[in-house]
Amino acid sequence: MKPASSPIPTRTTAASAARSRRLVLLVDGDNQRRQAMAALVRQSGLDLNVAEASDGSEGLALCDSLAPDMVLTDCSLPDMTGTEFCAAFRQLSRVGYGYIILLTSNSDNEAITAALSSGADDFLLRPFPLANLRARLAAGQRILHVEEELRASNTQLRQALAQLHETQAAIERDLREARKLQQGLVRERSGRFGHAEISLLLRPAGHVGGDLVGFFPISDDRIGLYALDVAGHGVTAALLTAQLSVHLSGSSDQNVALRGAQSGVDAVGPVALAHFFNNMMLEEMNTDSYFTMIYAELNHVSGELRMVQAGHPHPVLQRADGTISHLGRGGMPIGVFERAIFDEIELTLVPGDRLLITSDGITEAATPSGRQLGNEGLEAVMRTNAFLSGHPFLESMAWSVSEYCRGERQDDMSAVLLEFRGDGQLIRMGAKS
């Protein structure tokens, strides 16, 4: 190797950020021709460092130790061909790209094609003027600059992606904990009050959702049960659901429906409760969210039931003889209109009847082609599972819905199943899951 007048950077320098002066390695077995080439490179005006090697083996060793930016190699070296040199060069471990220009006196297209296929980037036919050499070197510099910018961008992208993965993992952990907390809002998944047995289903589409179901005792012979569906799903819906759960919790000092009963008067009725929530959403909450609701008050001794429908899917009544009907006219959602009109429903249950309240995550579950389950599909599910009751019925229904949409459920799924039985044991059983 014959060093140039300018200092040659070491491999450590080559592996760092882009050099202010590029290193060009000349590989040629003809000393006189190689020195002439070195002079031309210095005369190019491109401010390049130059190193020299007399054969392929020496050139590869310098490539490994110095990591030159560009290599000008003769097509015929004392110990190997230019094609072999290019192939061996591409096998070396490098931080950045190395640009190879093949120098040849032979215009044989096949030889040039073989060299380009083996790793050469460009070629020059001898003899060539300085302008041609300068143009090839300048083109190589531009390509190396682009490659370095892309490599730097890729490094930044990898770092950003790693940070994103860390952030996502932290969010996933938080959402898993939030799911546990939200599931905890439904303290009891089943309960029995006199003739009435209640079972609940709550299945968010993601980690957390906007559905809420529950029940609570009002007096010795009455219970309240509810189903809410906040528009959308995810964290925003879950936060509003959590706030609403406070107003419907079993705690008598927080439960809106029980406030009247505390003062010795009747509990807040279903329609009045809907209006309370509507005013609260419009006047107190700074949000564009709204929700649908079914709230029912049941006398579990007589079977008399009063219910309000506020934009929620129609409750489904299955009588003891198997006949099925969809109740209500819909009503308006809560938190949209100042003078909302809600639908009030009254009926009497007899032993063997059951009432199913579902969210639209069930009735609007769709096949991959977009066909929704709908009311007819829900009726079919109820008839198919008529022999089941309680949680087995709800689990079978959830499985049927999942199968219907091929596991691609996009919305939260919740349900309240009220079964009116013939025995009148005044006991209450709770089961947590």
C-alpha cells in the first residue's frame, strides 16, 4: 500500500458518521497505472483521500481494515479477476455501503455484465478523460450520501419504533388493569329475589368498553336492573361508564334511583331516572358522548314490571309457551336532546317468562360479508337455547354471536337475563366471576 499525501482515516473513523473527506481505494497490479490513477483522483477536485493496493488480496484486507467509501479496481488483478474481487468485497462486514467502479480496457459486454452482477456499481473503459472519472466519482458520492441519510433515518425509525413498543406495552398493561377494574363494576353476575332470577353478561370488544349491566334491591319486594351502552368503545367510553356506575351502584347514598326511598318516599321511577341522566349529560358533563339505556323496576312478588327504553335495542320477552315479542318503540338516547322523549313499558311476568335485554353489540354483530344478526337472528338463538337458563344461556348466546361474526366482533357485548320462576323462596344468591 502506498499512502496518499492526506492522512488516511482508520476503520474506527469509517464506522462513525459520514466523513468530511471520502476514502477511495485503488486496486491495480500495474504500479505506474495505479499511481497515475491516484493523481487523477486528486485532480478531480472532489476532496478525496486515496489509498492503494497492488492486488486483490491486499485490497480486500484494506477494505476490511479501512472500510473505504469507494473502490476503483482493475478488471484483471494479479491474483483474481475484478468479478471475483467484487463478489468477495460484497461478503465483507461493513457499517455502510461501499461503491465499486470497475476499470477495464475490454468492452466485452459479457465480462462487464458479470462484474455488475457480482457487485460492481459502475464501470469505466480505458482510456478515459478526467471529466469521465470525476463524473463517476461524483455519482458515487451522491449515492453514498443518499445511503447514509437512509441509514440514519432507519436508525431513527428503529429507535422510535422501540420507544413506541415500550409505550404500547405500558398502555397494554394499563388497559389490562383497567379491564379488571371495569369488570369489578359488575360486582354480582347473578342474583335471586323471590320469583326473579337475574344473570348478567359483559364482554368488551377490546380491553375496556362502554357497556354496563347490573341490578340492585330497592325494597323488600322490588329490584332495579339496568343496561347501558355508551357510544363508541375504548377508554373514553369506559370512563363515562365508570361514572355512571357510581349513580347506579348498590350504595344507597350514591344510587340515584334509591334517593327517594331513603327519604321515605317512593324510589325514582324509570322515566324520571332517564330524565335525570339526560339533564346530567347536557348540563354537567363537558363531553359529546351519549348513551342508550334500559332501566326496569320489577316487583319480584307480583311480576309487575315498569321499564324505560332510551334508544337501547328492544328488550325481548319470551313467554312460558315459547312465544317471543320485542318490546318498546325505541325512545331517544340520553345526552342528545334537551326535551328527550323516552318510551315507558309496563307488563306483568308470570312463572316461566323470561326477559332478555341486550346491547347492539349482539343484534348488530355481522358476518364478514356485513349481514347483521338482527332481531330474527336473536330470536333464533333464544329458541335454540330455550332449554338453557341463567349463565349457561348467556354463554351459549355469546358463543353463537361470536360464531356468527367469525370471531371478528367489533363492538362490546352485554346482556341482562331476567327469568321469572314459580318458586317463591325469598333468598338472594350472588356469584362473582
